[in-house]
Amino acid sequence: IRPLGLDAVYLALRCDAASVGPLVRALCRAGGGGNVTVPHKPAAAQCLEKPTDVVLRTGACNTFWGEDGVICGDNTDVAGFRAAATGLLPTLAGSRVLIVGAGGAAAAAVCALVEDGADSVTLLNRSPDRARYLAQRMDPDQRVVAVVTAIRDLRDADFDLVVNASSVGLPGDEQLPIPLDAVRSTRAVLDLVYSASGATPFVRAARAANIPAADGTAMLLAQGAAAFHR
């Protein structure tokens, strides 16, 4: 990485699930580090010797490195979500947030929201059981995180932020994760899917309804910066 004076390279390595642990350990023992993308983040979390609290809470690791031979890891998606969300809201404290999805991106979002004192987080997912598992993991006392099983249950709800943490809206998919008129009102929309144009179908729909909206570019950049720092 010559512009920063580092004698290093950053490149993609393909591996299967069984190889995640050995690859992470080999890179760390050799003095390197790296990033992990889907679907290997949970497997990477399992092979760490010194995980951050965020990894323990989310069960996912997207960044790993070695410190004196010890394999360390973090989940910088949490910091990435926080940066993206606060670009739309002045603060996450006291906010009411709807999250569509219950995978790794949703876990990072819920973690940031609970840490920052959100008033309520509502999860909607195609698999309610997966959403319930995430809610229980992040909020065992069920004080903040709740699960709804149908869009109709949101008809009378007001949200400060609606987040798409599902794969709906990836390039080539023009579907919306949720119709914007399914909720009574929302102040802002954040789509964790990102596109070269900066406007996914969900972002375009929100802006057409005069709702401030952003795609996942800010989260991508912020988590990358935090990972590079690690």
C-alpha cells in the first residue's frame, strides 16, 4: 500500500467455510490481517482469540489482525452503520427505528442502536424466528427490540428511520423491501444496499415521497476506514 508507505498488498482470497479458520490463523501468524465478507463472518468470529465486545454481541467478525501472535477481531459494520445513520438523524438516542431484515447487516444496526440508546427497534423479516433470535441476542430483556410478523402490523406506527438491511434492491432487483405507505410516517430512510448511482430503488421511492434517504455507501466507507485503522 505505497501511498501510505506500507509494505503491504490488499487482495481478495477465495475460501470455503471449512477454510476460514485456518486462513485467518495463517494470515495473523504471518503478521497480516484482513476483512471477511458474507457468508463467512460468523465463522471468522468463532476462530478469534481476542474478539471485541461488538463481535461477541453480534456473533460476526469482518476484520481480523494479529497482535503478538494473538488473533484479534472486530465487527466494524457497527461503526459503519452508526456513521451512516447519524448522517440522516441528529442522534440515535431516543430514536424509533424499523429494520427490514435479520441477517448480519441487521445485527450490526441493532447493536449500534441499542448501544446508543434508541427508544425502540422493530424487526420485520421473512423468517420471524430469525428475527426473534436476533432480538433475543441483542436485547435479552426485550426492553428495546421487538419483532413484528406482518407488514399490516406497522400500519399505525411512526418511525424516525426505516432501514433496509435485507438483500432486496441489489443490482437488477427493482423490488422495495417495504412499501413506504405501510407505515403512518417516517422521517428518513437508510438502505444498506449500495449502488454506483447512490440511489437504489428504495432510496428513489423515498426521495419521490420527499423523505430524506441514503444508500449504503456511507456505511461501506465508514466500516472500511475503521477496518483499515484496525
